[in-house]
Amino acid sequence: MLAKSKAGHDKDSIYVILREESEYVYLVDGKTRSIARPKKKNRKHVQIIKKNAVENSGRTWEDAEIRRTLKAFEKSLRGNENLI
């Protein structure tokens, strides 16, 4: 899933949710927040943007794949802004 940070110094940043716990989600962006160092964030400070944006199927992710996914999503957002 893709998520947008609603609060904190990273407000409006877009992340991939690596895993979820009861109160927290662990976010990665492949650059500053790699898979080795996910950001722990309270669920109420995150807005889900797109569910099933990333196919998981139980495999291990790499930071480069995360970066490509986020770049493609941001590019699609920029493409939609031109239509408005």
C-alpha cells in the first residue's frame, strides 16, 4: 500500500507500507528510509493513498524497487494534474 504522512517533519511525504502492527505502520521510501531502517509511525498520522499498489506475494523487496514504484506513482500524479 502507498501512504502519505499527515503529520511530523515528513508531512506530505509518500511511502510504501512495509508492515503493519496494531497501532503502528513501518514506512519505507528506498532512499532516506530503506528497508533496513523503516520509519515507525502512528497509524493516525498516515493516510492510505492507494491499496494494492505494490504486489507483495511473500517475496523480499529491494530499495530500488521501492524507489521505482514511488517514482511511477508520483509521475502518474503529475500527469493527472495537467488534466485539471
